Amino acid sequence: MQNDNQKIKNYSRALLSIIKTSKNEVKFRDDLNSFCELLETNSKLKSFLSSSTIYDEGKVKTLHELLSTSINESLLHFLLIMASQGDIMLIQDIKQQFLRELSESENIRFGEIHTPYEIPQNKIVKLEKIMSDYLKTEVSLQLKIDKSISGGLKIVVGDMVFDDTIEKRLSQMRKQIAL
């Protein structure tokens, strides 16, 4: 039996092959992110899919019913295969490995915008342009709603963090006052 690290690499390579033949890479990536976020935020679904007392066939059927009308068809088949093999809970790690490999193959850096509210797509595109110019490589940003932020935004690209939140500004002010 393969260890999880090898499975993650193999699944990631399979995702790379799938996305290369996908007609809409952006939707594919967005759907993958949406599924991972759903799994992260829906404790009942996470508990169901991670349960060892539920047969893999039941997980496959549930995922198919849940996702068949709302997700990229190739990604759906990929997730169903993972579920049938009992590997669906590796999806977060697979996504991270996949994004690393995709960014290497396409010279794209992926990141996230953390903010407490929705941002219009045209603003996200402007932020991507600013970050691309700053980092001198193409940057693709995914919006993450984070209610722990009072205001402002934080952009994370790889190990770099650009923090312009109210919390960060208050922290800086506290440090200045303490001097």
C-alpha cells in the first residue's frame, strides 16, 4: 500500500493532466477550491467522508448526488475515484501539492486574499496585477472570506504575507506607543 505522500504526489500529477485538457482551467481550479472549502467548513460532510464505518460506495453516491450539477465534470470524476479508493480526505494536501506543481509548470504564483467581505472580481483582477508587478511573475488570487478580520485585507502568496488589516495596524500602533 502506498504511503500518503506518494498518493498525494500521484493524485496531484493526475490533476495536472486533467487540468491541461480542461476547457476552463479557472472554473476547474475554482471548483476544486470550493470543494475543499466546503469540506473544511461543513463538519457533517467532513465527518461523513472521514468515517470508517461508512462504505466507500456510499461516499461515492453521496458525493455524486451532492456535486453532479455544480462542479466541473472532470473534477467530479476525479473526486469520485478518490472516494472509491478511500482517499477523499487527502484532498486538501493534494490541492496544495497540485497548486505548487501547477505554479512551477506555468510560472504562476497562487495566493489568497483574506477579507471579511466579498470583493468584486474587477478589484481582485487589479490586486492580481499589483501583486504580479511586485513579484515579477503572474499571480492568481483566490478570495477567502475571513470573519476574524475586522476590516482591510491580507494577501498571502506562498510564504509572503501582505497584511493591511485593521488588526495589523492596531498592533503596529501598540508597538509604537510602547516604545
